[in-house]
Amino acid sequence: MENYYLPEISPVGRKHVETWLCENGYFDIRQELLQANDYGFIAKGKIEGIIVQIRTFLLPQRPFKLSDFEINALASKAVKQGLVAYVAYVTVDGQNDLAADIMWERLS
């Protein structure tokens, strides 16, 4: 089976990431358009401000890394705004529950 990203489940992943951010002390969390129809978050934390791009996958699909172009675009945006760039990889089951812990990758 081919590994692919399903944009229609993106809101589910965003909700899980937003919950995680709140539970881990981030505040002033706001949605940010990162690329065409691809939203992430900007949030403030006690240690650093972050920008997060989210990839959501439905089981049995497995997360795959962002392309070099996507990484460069996110890292560049982070630098311009004085933020640290992250990617959150979210895998959900058929009921939209987390199927595994959110995987975080720091890009800058």
C-alpha cells in the first residue's frame, strides 16, 4: 500500500496538536496558513516561541517526512518571525483518536 498524506483529515491532526500544546504549557496558540490549504500553529512557550507544521495520517498509513522544499520554507518562515520550527506527525485511527504518540521533529 502506498504511503500518502490525506489533507481531509488535517483538522483532526490540528485538534490533537492544539490539545498537546495547551497541555504542555504553550499559550497564545493561533492557526497559521503555512502553504496553500495547509494550516499549522504559532504558539508561545516558556522557553521558546514555535511554529508547527502538522502532517496527519490515517492508519494503516505511516508518517513520512516533509520534502526539502517544505522544510526550507518552514525554517525560513520561523527565522523571519524569531520562532523555532517543528513538524508534528500525527497518526489517527478510524475514530479520529490518536493511534500513537505525536512525533515531533525540530527543524531549526
